[in-house]
Amino acid sequence: MRKLSLVFVAAMLLMSANILANDAVGEKPIKQLSTQIGQLLENAPLTSDFIDQTAQVRFTLNNQGEIVVLSVDTDLRVLENFVKTRLNYQKVSIGNFKEGEMYTIPIRIAGA
């Protein structure tokens, strides 16, 4: 009987630890960043040649919460320059972030 109660207590501790470990406070930082980056890239003055083009944007955040673009993986040089110009050193509001942590976000230029 003693072993059964000990197993029961251990199971309850594991379940409570899992419940407390879940972050129910808000969105994940990468989702917040994706939304804000989408807003920064809206209303792009690009020609129809760029519609449905994709790129992988690799960036970090500095200590002021500004985006520092490290690389833009795309075949189109104009798209790379556009993304860097629009995003570099733009301030984003994000809860807790680690300065210098690298993020990679895929982007796609959609038609209007």
C-alpha cells in the first residue's frame, strides 16, 4: 500500500510540473516576430515579377529590440535588397527576448 501511494504522489508531481511548464501567457516570440515582419513588408512597391517569390530571412535582435538582418536566402538580388532595406534596424515589440539569438522566418511576396 505504501508503494502505491508513493507512485500516486510521484505521478501527481509530474502532472503538476507539466501543467506549470506550459506557457499560457501569450504568443510565442517567433509568432509575434512573424506578424510584425509581415506588417513591415506590407504594401511592397514590387513589380509582378516578384509575386509568389519566397525567401528565408535570418536575423537577430540587438539590445534595443531592433532587427539586424544577417542573410536573405533568395535567388533575386532585388528581393534581397528590398527585404534588408525594409527590415534592418526596425524596432519590434516582443516580450522577453535574448539579444543575439538567431531567428529564421520564411517570407513569400503575395499579389495584391
